[in-house]
Amino acid sequence: MPPSAAVLDTSVLVSGFLTRGPPRRVLDLAEAGRFRMVLSVVILEEMRRSLSKPRLMQAYGYPPEAIGDFSDSIAAAASVVEGDPAFVSRCRDPNDHHVIATALAATARVIVSGDNDLLDLGAHGAIRIVTPRQFLDMLTVP
């Protein structure tokens, strides 16, 4: 049975904005209502900060207003929840604890990530941590 809700981490959002690979397909399916995309304010802020880096903007050639447009469309398509800010997980990068806390707050069963610190966990309790390609396979999308 495909997951009904999934937390997308910052790496998936940024990759989905910049490229046409599996992360973009995951975003397209979220916007089409195939699953409930769950984000937090922290994830949205990280995404905006990452996409606002001059080096990235120059390399990919997008204007600053594209960041705002993308951010607005993602926020409109997502359920935005806040996890416990004091939550601590087994993740080796403490900057990723908030992603798991978001999944717990939303009772999401899946985190979609390109971050090896999260992916190496594989799961947190009943929450699976998968790549965008693995998530597309879970949705049975070619």
C-alpha cells in the first residue's frame, strides 16, 4: 500500500527545483495529490537559504524571484507541521533531528531524503527513510 504522507527533506526540495530527476517527479506527484507532502517551517527555511546561495544561482541561472515562486507553490501543496524542537534522534548529524521530529508530528511513515546521514539510518521506529527513487517505487510510478 502506498504511503499516504511523506516528509520531504531539504535535499529533495532543492534537487527538485534544480533538476528533472526523481526528486522533481516526487514534487510533481505531491502537487498532483498522489500523497500528502509534509514539511516544517525549518525545512522551508533551509530550502530558501540553500537556493539563495549566489554560487547556486549563478551555476543554474535562475533569478531570485524564482525562489519565492517555488517556495510559495511548495508551501501551498504541503502540510506544514512543527515537530518537537528538543527532539534528539540516533542520526549522526544533529542538524537532521528536526526532519525526524517533523515525521513524528505528522505521523508520516516515510521520510524522503538525499542526505546520507538520514539514509544510513534506514528507519526511525516505524518511519522508513528512503531515496526519491525508492519512494517513487513505493508509489509504483515508472
